Amino acid sequence: MSVHPVLRTPQHTTAERTLRRLEQLSDDHALDALLRSVLARRRAVRQARREQAIDAARHEHELVVQGALLQAGLAHLR
């Protein structure tokens, strides 16, 4: 970075501005990648919870059906 000879304000060269933009761009890409991974993880957790709820409901249904069949069998034996 250089200083303007009259105004004494910082002057950025094209290379410095380009480098800063590239650094910011890479930071944006890193942030995007991080956000994508967080969202993917959240989607995976939601999907796993859905699958777990489906499995639990299926198991509960099997128990209800087994109980009904046992009661029907016992009623038939009486």
C-alpha cells in the first residue's frame, strides 16, 4: 500500500485490491462450504429422526397386531 503524495491517504494498487478481493472470495467460498455442510448435517439428522419415528410406529403397530391376534386366539380357545 502506498500513500498519495498530496493527500497523504492510503492508495491501494490494483494488485492489492485484487488480492483483497481474492481473499474475500475464498472466505466466501469457505463460508458457503461451511453453511452447506451444516445444512446437510441438519437434513441428515431430520431424515434420521423421521426414519426412527417410522420404525417406532411400525414396531408399535406390530405389537398391537400381535396383541390382537393373541387375544383372538385365546378367545377361540375358551
